[in-house]
Amino acid sequence: MKNIIKNNECASICAKCGGECCMRMPGAYTPDQLGLIPGKDEDNAKIIASLFPNEKQPIKHQLALDIGKPSSYTFFGEYEPLSAEELAMHDWCRGYVVIPAPGEYSCKYWDCLRGCKLPFAERPTMCKALVPAAPDSDGHRFCSSEISLRELSRIWAPYQDLLKTVDRLSSLRRHHENVYSQCYGKNDISSEMIMFFLNNKKDVWDYCFAVFEEAEKRRKAEEAERLKQESNPLYLALKGAGF
């Protein structure tokens, strides 16, 4: 998506808002904003891996799922009719997108006094596309956007296998550190890991737990063999003799 979005900021409106949008969920980046190109799996894997480093480092990005659901937001005014293809798909709105990491409030870059801390040019595309509107007589805000959530879902569609793999790796690392360490011996998510699962069409958790269980079997077998040897009278005699 290469359309240039002109600066549509209106400080006098946004200052009174208090972050109605930003406090719910950060706006999403678009793939081209991150340097992703359809079909360039290896290059894309390197870029995505760089966005989700060792969790001990400052986190700048996160993955969001189902952002395209009609119930996700109300302030975008989603009236775009579904295509026949979308109507035939039960999960047309299910998809991963990349958004800023959570901060003290909802968005890492949101400040309740200053608003967005990012310069306009550096903000996620969805944030730049959101055109502020003053509240109506009932106090409701109906900000508009140059990009619909359904369009966003389509834009990210070619990258779903890539993002799902990263999400599975990240959640495995977070919830089952022992399993993750047994498989990789490090905390980083590398592009090589991502490409392995993309090329082999394996589920991250199924594969890693199988590797972990196999390693546990070997460890238990080695331990049993060691105990067997240590209980051997000849072994004990030799050990007692200083051998």
C-alpha cells in the first residue's frame, strides 16, 4: 500500500478526546510500512524476526488477531459491503496484524497529556488514516478513516502463515520456556526458525513438544543406565578401590 496519507491532525479535537481510540487498541501498521513484500518469505522472515527480539529487550511491537471483525471497533464506520468471496469464508475477518506494543495505557506511544508521542510520519498507517471528528450533540465521536478494517485484513492476508508462526513461537517461549529452550537453547526468534516452519508446514507447538518429549526420553534412559551401572557390585568394588 503506497498511498501517502496527508497529515490530518487536529490538536484542538484530539486534545479533548482523551485517547478514545488509542486507549482501546493501537492502530495497525501496514506490511509495506514495515518493509514486507508479498512472496519474499526469507526477507519477510528476517524483518518480522527483528520486530520480536529477546523478550528481555524493549518490546516495540505486538501481534493482534481478529482486528477485522465488525465488532472490533465502532468508530471506523464499517459499511463496506462484503464480496461474494468474503461471504463464502467464515473466517474472512480473522487475521493477524502488527500493532505497537502495549504501554502504561493501551498503546506504547500514547500519552494522556500529549497524545501520540510519535511524529506523524512514524505512526502506524491506521493511526495516520484516522481523521478526527468533534463529538456530536450526544457526545459520540465518529472519526472516519481512509482505510477500512476489512481492507486492512486483505492487505495482511498474504502474511498470515508468517505471523501465525511468529505468534506460536512467541507464546511457546512465553508459556513453556523449558520446551522452547530444549528446542533452541536460546531466547531469540530467528528467521531460520520461522522459515523452518513455513517450509515444512509444521505446527510450532506440536513439533517442539515432540522434540522435548524425545529429549526427555533420552535423558531418562541415560539416567536409568547410569543408576544400573552404579548398582553393579563390580562397579562399586572398583570405585571403592579408587578406580
